[in-house]
Amino acid sequence: MNPRQMKQAMKKLGIKTEEIEDAEEVVIRTSTSEYVISDPAVTMMEVQGQVTFQILGDYEIRERSDVEAGPVIPEEDITLVMDQTGCSREKAIEALATCDGQPAEAILKILSS
């Protein structure tokens, strides 16, 4: 099957593909490592609303040196604390960090200080 026929068949099946031009690097981070793909060929494919990326290229695995010291605080929790207390973003993050990420405790902490 030639490329043109393949593209038409994929279109009939509802499959959309797009080449991502000029991609310089793709990094996949795990909790302890980074997979770094240099000079990748990246294709984005959408099938029934699900997006998938295909990445081709040479890679190397690096150990992470910037592992964060604590859990990531969800943006919704930060916004909730800010909305309920009228405090700054920095103060909301600080309160959530000291309250183990519990929004209700962080709100009470800010309101009681």
C-alpha cells in the first residue's frame, strides 16, 4: 500500500496523524531517572479522541539530581486555600506544605494566624 492510500485508509477510520516538526529533545522523567531522546522524530496520532505520541531516536538514561523534597501539591488545593482565605499563592503553598497537603487544615492554619 502506498503512503497516499495508507493516509486515506487512516482518515476513513478516524485516525489523524501529525508530524511534530523541529523537535529538539524529548525527556521522560521518572522519580529517579530521565530518558533523554535527542533529535527525535515525533508523530502525534489521535484515534477516537485518544492522543498517542510515537517517538523515534537515540536515547540515554540519566539519574535525576533534582528530585523534589516533598509531594507535589495539586493546583486545585492551592486555589481552594487562596479562595477561602484571601491569602497569596506563596502563603497557601507554605500552609499546605506544613499541613501535609490537607486543604482544610491549611485553611484553618491561615485563618487562625
